[in-house]
Amino acid sequence: MAGLGITDRSFPAEWTVEVLAARPMILPRRHFVYPVEVEEIERGALELMVRPTEGEAFLATCALGFASPAVPTGIWSCPDPAMVCAVAGGYGYLIDSRAPERWQQLEYRPVTEVRPIPAAGLLVFVSFHAIEAWGAAGRLWQTARLSWEGVRLGEATATELRGWGW
């Protein structure tokens, strides 16, 4: 995958991640593909070597959503310090670094913005139509449809989100 867009460690993390330019020729013993059932995963996939503070490192292959600079690609720390948030072309994956077989793909396809709000303990995901927030225990809330064609966040504090919709 050409160039990682964002690396954000706004929350403490119990892992480190190395973004690989390509899948290694010799795969490590632990290799996980997200999502599990996907065709042509190699095309544009985000390849990550994840090293938890405790436990064995693993290769995470995250399928690319869209090859467009209009949607994010990057790595974010999460309110739960063991979780890794990887977004590949707008497709978001939350991966447990202690047990990488435990993961979730975000419903929004694509995610158009990721906003950490550490003061509130939230990692906020925006789509073209709605917003959802994740805390240390998982998804906390999701809005109903806010717009037909686009939502964009502006100011975000511990108690309030402001933005625009079309």
C-alpha cells in the first residue's frame, strides 16, 4: 500500500505497529486477515506487524476499501489500550492486540473521518451519513442518519461535537 496517511497515538497503547511496504515473502507464524472472507486481499492491503507489549507479534493484513485520498488510511490507538484501530481506504478494523482473532469491522464503508477525543475517552468515526463513538468497552452510541450526502466534524470537546451536513 502506498504510504500510510495517519498514525495517531492520542490514547495510551499496549502495542507498537510497523507498517510494511508489502507482505513479507516468509509469513510469520501468526498471520491474520481482516475480514476473513475477502477476495484479492493482496491488492492494496494495509500490512501491519503488530507487537503487543505482552505476547507474540503478528502480521495483520487489512483489506483496502477504496483507493482514494478522500477517505482515511492510518493507525489509531483506542480508549482500550490493547486495541488497534486500522483504517485502510475507509474500511475500519478494531483488532485486539492480545488476541487478534477477536476483531470487528466497522459498519461504515467508508469511514470518512476518525477523531480521537481523549478527554471524553472516545474514538469517533464519521461516515457520509452518521457518526458513532467507541469507548474502552466498545461501541457506545451511534447517531441516526444526519445527512444524505456528507457529514464533517468541526470542533469536538469532551461534551459536544459540532459539524456540518449536506
